[in-house]
Amino acid sequence: MEFRLLGSFEACHEGESVLAGSRRQERCVLAVLLLEDGRVVTTDRLIDLLWNGNPPASARGTVHTYVGRLRARLRPYAVAIETRHDGYALVPGQHAVDVREFLDLTARAVATGDPGERLRCHGRALALWRGPLLADVADEALRGRL
């Protein structure tokens, strides 16, 4: 499974687009879990990100529902979300995330002593960008808090 966050949110399996969340907020939950790369994201943090400090009374249940839907959609692709303590974490697996690839390429560029390789790594990293981070999921305020 491949996830693209550097631009509009996209999820693909074997080259085919996959609906990874029917609602913007579901995709936002998944994106935050992908950005945290296996670390626990508390339910309170998800609530804060989704509702910008003004959550409805049903926020905790709504987040739980979103995670349940995401689990069901991603299970066929061996992508799992675990409940840990008072939060959720994406189980590290065989999925690719363009943000992780970008960070790996820029780290390789910094580490190499070969100017040609440095240029190739930076070029490949920049080519991953298709627009603002989570262009269709997050507004500027949310991007600033991720």
C-alpha cells in the first residue's frame, strides 16, 4: 500500500486508487497516524486537530467511529491501526509513505560526499511534492499544527 500526503491525499494498492476514508476527517485521522509513523497519537490530540479546540460533545465517539471505518477499509491491504493506551498507532508494515521517502532522500543527500548523488537525491525528493501537504484534507491552520 502506498500513501501520498505531499499534495492531495492519495492511497494506492498495486497502482490502483483505494478509498482510504470517505470523509475528510477520516482521511485526516489516517494522515496524522501516517505522519507519526507508528507512534501513539492520543485521542485528545486527534480531537484537537479535527475540531481546532472546539469539539462537539460526541467527539471521542466520532474519532472511535472514524478509526473503526479506517480499520475496515485498510484491513484487506494489511494496514492495521492499533488501540494503545488512550490513542491509536498505525502498525509499521509494508506500506510506503511519500513523506518518509522524502525525509530518507534528503538525509541521504546530506550524508553523501558526492555532489552528483546529492543533486539526484534532492531532485527525487522534490519530485515527490504535488502541492501543499494534505492539500485536500488540511487547511493552513491544521497544517501548522501537524
